[in-house]
Amino acid sequence: MKSGLYVLLLIFLLFSSCSTENNAFLNRTYHSTTAKYNGYFNANELLDQALRSFYNSNKDDFYSILDVNPLPDEEEVKAMHPAIDTAVVKCSEVIKNHSMPSTEDMYYKDVEHNKWIDENWITIGRALYYKRAYEKSLKNFQFVKRLFVKDPSFYVAQLWMAKIHIEQRSYADAKLTLDELNGISQAQRKKTFKDYIPFVKKKQTDEDMLPEMSKSLQFDIYKAYADLAIKRNEYSEAIVGLKSAILKCPTSKEKTRLNFILGQLYQHGNQLDSAAHYFSKALKSTAPFEIAFNARLNRAICGGGERLSKDLKRMLKDAKNAQYKDQIYFAMANLELNRGEKEMGITYLTECAFYSNGNARQKAMAYEKLGDISYADRNYVSAQKYYDSCARFIPEGYPNGALVIEKATKLSDLVVAIETVNFEDSVERIALMSEKDRERFLKETLKQLKREAQERKEREAAKLLALQEQSNANSNANSSKSVFSNPKLREQGFEEFRKIWGTTRENEDHWRRSEKMSFEISEQSDSTAIDSLITEDTKSDSLTIDNLRKNIPLTDSAFAASELRLFEALYTSGVLYKEILNENELAQVQFERVLAKNKRNLTDLSSAFQLYKINESSGKKQAFIDHILEYYPKSDAAKYLKDPDFYIKQKESEKLNEEAYIEMAELYFAGKYNEVASASLKVIDEDLTNAFRAEYLLLHVFAMGQITEDKSLLEPLINRVIEEKPGTPQAEVAKELLDILKNGYSENVEISFEPNYIYKRAFSEKHFVIIFVDEEDEEIEDLKAGVKSFNRKMHKSKSLKESISKTAKKDPFVVVKEFGNSRSAQEYINSYKAGYEYLEEFQNNKIYSIGKTNLKLLIETSKLNEYKSFFDDFY
């Protein structure tokens, strides 16, 4: 009977404890226990398991400062979604069913009696944070901060809010929150034992009412503080935060990572002794292999010394480091370079590049370092080739990527010129040998080429064997990694070829094969004759004396052409040394080599003038002045030497000549052919130095063509254009006219020497300037804003107006209006093309001047390409 009563009593107690409205001990105990295990514990187990999987598969970028708090990116977090979503559901159900008291809208709640509900809210916030749903997570933590002021969850919520602000790049908000938490932490650290004895404590203040901050929470605060400082590039602040975090760090594995980051920060600040100290601290038995490995490398680079050098060599011999040979060689190279052993450093960098078979970034770093060494040694040919190799391998986000590409591009023309000089100079010297000596030389060269080809094959075989051994070691090291257990590996296969072979190789068959001869050179000294015949990757059956002889200019015409190429290459390299690299000494050597040839031509004159400019402020200039005045007395350079204002006067004269020519062209289009024929002939006969002489010669042909019945009489006039101005656009038009004459025109019929455009010439009517967007992703509004800014700064007095217009096919363009005639519109275009300081990327956009009538036609017909051709022909 009694047992039945006990059962009924127990059932009654169980049902009564299910109520969330009754704040009794039994109710709180039941709901708290359920909230702890059904929600908080299970959800955190799911989250922690997902995070462990991420951390185990996460590959740190040791070329940059490591993340204090590694987080999955948008792709990586997808693998965590099931665990995150389940954790959120579990905690949400617990909050809904076990919050005391329950309410329809939790966010308006002002009291909570279940002591494990706040942890469930925090778990939801954490899950949303890792899912990168930052706004939802932030609202969650804001609710916890408001409701649980007297609970440690108050601090936890603030910490996670700071982390969210960091990820959202709201660094100021994160700093304020962390400073507040750090202040509370510092205040609590100052408390003594007496502060915790109730009857000894003084009257409680507001600070005393705050909950106690745990050691693990302080650790997380200092970590977040360091993370924020690193992202703001405030490395001294980050060092302070990391040192404080290490003192509170709960695990030795975590401590090794923080010590490694401290070493990186000191290394970045060039405090090498401190860096080596903390890298040594990261070398603990609990450290992950990659952290321990990189700590040893960086310690050797920072510390130097023979002992650390031997340590690197031991690492190189260790079989488990086979896949990291490139990084070890790079560290050894840096160590040797820091000790002033440049040759040994170059050797190790070469080995690094060779063994970086699956690490494009390391290969790029080795090539960049080799390029920097060559550049500092003024060996610009080698520097360009190293920078060019680096540019082929740089991965996305490479720190100096743009600078490396710029250097490679800047030096490329110089390399072409230098190699041309060495080649032409070498083959000319071979050509000047007696036939007997030349044949003997070629036979010896052929033997050397075959001997070097065999040695090269042996070296290649040894390299391939070394790479195969390394590949086998890599395979063994990675054999336990499964693509199915590591989400990141699923993305890596597609990138593997690009990583190994770079990103800029064009698609072509047999890209390794070269049927051409390439020529090894030395920039600082003359190439030997044999250098110009050294080959790479040539087939053995192509190594014959006849093939070698093909490169030698043995006829007078071939030798003259070689000399011309040599002159041009010497002058070009001199200009590039002087203008691009500011290397006047090297430039002078090249220009003097041109003068030493003792040939009178335009290149000789230009070289002499360049030498005069280089030595203008010294006493050596007179020899070059005399050279110009003696051999080129009628040249512009000679006139400049006699009158320093010559070029200024010439420019003013050119402007007047341009205006006069435009006026005469307008007379032609007005049909006044006799007047134009007479006036143009006068200019041709009397003004031999007119800057628009080619234009006048052709205009005279056009005018005479309109008034001459027998078109064959035009042939001498047309030939005069071709002979006097070869290579000019006017000469090309003249050649087309000769072809027309061959068709047999004999009657005085009007011939159209120009395309049949829908657009008409009207240079004197009001003109506009039109500018088109240059790329698909370029916005027309941005272009208009850039043009408007340019006009306000450079053409403020002209009161120009900008607007956006579209053709009938909806092609947008910016219109700048208006200009009195085509000449003033062209002056604006010239200033636009020189306005990079104000226009930046908009400077290279397509820009045209256009008359009012033609603009209307362009909008109606959308024939933009036709107008471009019309503009090129007549403007």
C-alpha cells in the first residue's frame, strides 16, 4: 500500500517538475539537467567534432603569418553544415521547451531561471559564427549580453561579438569590446585573497557585482586581441596579446602555435634574436610536424651560425623531409646570403627552384630572389629571365606578384636588344674569318656542341632521377590521406598541373621542343664567337656544320643587314639603360660602341647626341658636339647645339604648319582644287623642312588628280611621295593610287581615293568628344565621374559639360561638349591621353572627336566601327 503511495507521489513530482513556470528547486534541477545534456553537451560534441575535422585537414600557409584563430572559408564550411544545423536545432528545441519561464518571443525576455539556457544560446551563436552567418550570430550574442549580465556568459557573449566584428572588418568596434574585457580582466587580476573573504571585504561596488572571469576566457580574450592586432598590421600590439595568451594557454600544443606566430612577428620586425628565441620555444614534442619543421627553418634563418647551418643539412638528409627539400634549400640560401656567401646562396636557390616541383609559390620565391640578386649585380639579362620565370609560377595572392611582372616586362626589351647585340657581333666576327679558319672553328664548335649535348642529357637524367625519388617520398608521406576524408583535397586535383607548370604557358603542341638555335650570353663582357652557336634542345641530327653556317652572314647583303641590326640593338639597349634603369655608365658603353663602328647613319647621329646629353654637365661633352657638327651639320641635333631654343621654335612652327595644312585640306574638300594644287606645290618647293611635307605631297596629288584629264601624268607626283617619305601612311596611300592608275583611267572622271563613309568631313563645325567604356565590367557612370573630375582639374576655364548617351544598339558613351572646331577637340584629346595622374585607368579608353552632324548619324546608325575608320583616316 505504502509502495503504491510512493509511486503516485513520484509520478506527481515528475509531472509537477515538468512545468517551466514554477521556479522551484525540483523544476530548475530537471530543466537544467535536460538543457545541459540534451542541448549544450550534445550540440557542442557535434560542433567540436566538425571543428577537429577541419583543423586536421587545414593546411596553414607558412609563407604568411599564421592565423591565430583559423576559420573555415565559404567552401570548407559546407562540409560542416550538417553538424552545425543539427547543433542549432538541438539547442533551439531545448530553449523552446526548457527555458524558465517560457515565452512566445524569447528576445523580449527579462529573466531566466534555468542556469544552462545561456550556454545553449551561446552554442547557437558559435554554430552560426562558424557557418559565417555573422548577423544572426551577432543578434544571438547581443541577447545573451542583455539577459545574462550577472553571469560569465556576459563576457563570453562580448568576446564572440568582438570576433564577429573582426571577421566583418569592423575593427574599431572589436577594439572597443576587447579593451573593455581586457580592463575587467586586469582589474580582477589585481584582487588579493582578502577580496574573496566575505567578512573582510569592503562595501561592494558595481565592479564587485560583475561575475568572475575564468582563466580560459582570459586566454581567448588575449588571442582575439592578438588576432585583431595582426589583421590591423599592429604587430607590436599583437606581440603583447600573444605573450599574455601564452601565460594563460591551457595546452602545450596550442602554446607551440602561439610561440611560432610570435617568432613570425619578431622576424617581420627584423628582431631576429627574439624571433629565433620564440621559434625555439615552438620546437616542442607536442608541436605538429609542420610547425616544428618551419620553426627549425626559420630559427636557422634568423639565428645563423654554423650549428644551425649543420642542423639544416641534417634536415636535408632526413628521409621524412624529402618532400620539403625546396624549403630547406631556400632556408639554407637565406642563411648563406645573410652571411655574405652569395655564390653559395645562389647555388642553394637554384636547388630550391629545381626541387619545388609541386610547390609553385616556393619556386616563384626562389626565382624572385635570384632575380633580385642579379638585379643588384646589374646583370639585367639574367634578372629578367629569373623574373620572367617567377611570373610564370606566381600563385594568386603572391605578395610581390605585380612588381615581379612589372620588372620582367620592363627588362624584356633590354634582353632582346642585348642578345641581338651579342649574336650579331659574334656571327660578324666569324664571317670576317678566312674560309679556312672559319671551317676549322665550326668543326671545333660542332665537337663542343655534341659534347655539351651529351653532358646535358646526363644532367637531365640525374635530375629526373632525383625528382622521381622525391616524388616517391611525397607519395609515401601522403598515402594515408584520402580524398574522401579531406574536403580540401577534392579541389586540389584541378590545380595540380597549374601549380607545377605555372599559369601563363600558352597551349601549343610540343612546347618543350625547340628547332631554333638559342644563344647564351654574358651581359657585362663581349660574347665569344662560340656563344652564338651554343644550342639548347636541338636534335642530334641537326648538329651539322651546314646548319651552323646558316646563321653566319657570308654575303655582302647579309652582312649589311646584320650590321644594321647590330646598330639598332646597341642604340636601343643604350636608351633602355639610360631611360628605364638610369644606368648612364652602361648606356654610354653601348652608344660608344655605335660610334666606334665609324659608320655615318641616323643611329650614329642619335648615339652621339645621347652621349652629349649624358656628359652635358661634365667636360667630356665637347667630343660629341664636334662629332655631330662635323658629320651632321644640317641635322636638328646640330641646330639645337647652335641654338638651345631650336626645338621650342620648331614646335611652335609645327603648330602653325598644322593649322595651315588643315585650312588647305578644307579648301580641297570645298572643291577648290586649282587653288589647292597651286598652294600645295608652293609649300613643297619652298618649305623643305615643313613638318607636314608628306601630307602636302599627297594633297598635291589629290588636287592634281581632280583637274588632270590624263591620269598617267600623276605617276611622277605619286612616285615622289613614295621616294621622299617611305614607310609613312602617305606613302602607303600613294602605292594604292599607283595600283589604281594601272587599271587604265584616262578620262577626267572624279575618282574616289577614299572609302565610301556615311560620315562627312566638317572640321569647322562644332565638335564633341566621345569616350567609350573599355571593359565589360567598367561602369559608364564611373567613366563619366572620372571625366568630370579630369575636366574640373585640367579644363576648369572651358566650362565643359559631360553627359551619357547611347547608340541605337544601346552602346553607351560619355559626351564632352562642346568645342568650336576639330582642332580644339583634338587638343582636348591630347591632354586626355596625357592625364593619367587624374584619370588613372580611364586614360586608355577609346576617345574620338566628332562633328555635330556625324554624332547624330552615329547615334542613329550605331556604326561605331565605321566611324573609328573614318576618324583614323581624316583626323
